Amino acid sequence: MAVKTVTGFLDVKVHYYVRVDFAGFIRAVDMLGGVEITVPRNMYYVDPVQNLHIDIKAGRQLMDGETALDFIRYRGYASGDIGRIQTQQAFARAFIRKFYELDILWRLPSLAQAILPYVETNMDASAIVALAMQARYVREEGIVMELLPGSSRDVTEGGRLTSYWVAEPVRTSQLVDLLIRGIDHDANGRVRVEVLGRSGSEQDVARMVTHLRRLGYTVVRTGMAGRQTQQNAQLITYSTDRLTVVRMTRAVSQVAGQLRVITGRPPAEPIDFTIVVGTEVRRGE
């Protein structure tokens, strides 16, 4: 259900999941010799229902697995579960940092095998080892954790008050685009584009404009191109930034298919790209 929910809500295919139980979490932390982290405040929390008794003092400390589990399960935050999520993210960063400090990434396949009895997953052992080997080449700064942009909301259901985190749709979509699809709406918004069409290509121009605006690009105007013999779509670039050109080329080709890229003389008006829609625009996508 969690996989289906994430897939449907974020429109991102989830191929694998791993669910780690408490014993597996404790085992993983202890295998690293503990994780050092700064506790921002005294943490005292008692929940008889879960037989949970947490008492952690503020300050820098090396946590073993048992203490680390208490640390991430603590719930006494004014912001509720959001505070707990932020604490868990902070611990995850410290946990990852310990891997790099110990320089034991080369041991990931064997560590993954050791932790396997404590997890539930839809991956087989060979897939786990293969992913662990790939993880050795992931840089620490390349691992990103975010909280979906939104706000808290309390809802009464059946006489019971329930607290929700309600994601803001537009900003959530932009965050997913950035983290999963590599689409930077902020950067794209600074790129100015004009889209031109040939006779009878009004629908093609509209599709291109919709696509570019979906990616965050600023379409400054549309119009008709002059008489040309070139049948393929054209991208005329006035930008000298290679990454911007690569991104725009990829974006235009997603709709226009075969594309001719031309370097043009910068116009008087500040425009970064001119797109001329050709007759071979793919339809129905």
C-alpha cells in the first residue's frame, strides 16, 4: 500500500522497497561502531502502550543502536511528526557520513548480506548486492532528503482528531521534478524562449508551449516563422551556457522528435532560444 500510495501521489514508479525492523536498525548502527550526533535537547518520553521509555541527554554523543532507536522514535516535538521526521533525516545524514568517514563503502555488499535477515524487501539477494556495489560510487553530497512542501492540518473524523501533513500540489510537483527527473524549474524560469510555427502548425505550437511551460521555461511569445525549406523542427540558440543548451535540446526533442540545432546571432530583444516547429512533430504523446 505504501508503494502504491507513493507511486500514485508523486507519479514516480517505485521499483523496490525495503522495510527494516527495529532489530535490523540496531544491528546496522552497531555494525558501524555507533553513530555520533548532537542531541539538540533533553529527550524524555514515556509511552506505556509501546513499553517505550526514552531518556536521552542533550549534547554530542556516540550512540549505539539501542540509543539511536530511542532517538529517532522520540515524539515530544511541538511540531509533532514533522519534528520527528526532521530528527530522523538528521540521523540518516549522520549514519551516511559514518560510512564515508570509515571508508568502508567497499564492504557494502557484505554488510547488505549481514542485514538481510532483519529486512523485508521485494529484492532478491543478487539485486541487493548489485545496488550495494553501485552505492559505493555515490558521493555523500549526492544523497538528498526533503520534506514535501505543505502545511499541517487537523481533521476531525468520526469524533477523533487526526493530524495530517497536506502537500502543496504545485511545489510538490516541482520538487519531484528536480529530485527525480532533474528538472530545475527555478533555473528554467530564467530562460526566455519564443516558439514559432509554419502554416497550419498552430496545434503543434500550442503543444510545444504547454510542454515548455510545464518544465518551467518562460515563453515570451509565439508567432509564425518565415518561409523555410527545412522540414524538421529547429532550435536556434543564442545562449553560451552549454548545460542550458543541452537541457533545452532535450526538452524540445521530447515533443518535436528529430531536431536541428543552430547557433544564431543574439537578437536585440533578450531571448535565449527560438524554436521553429517543423512538420515532423510527433502527435498524440
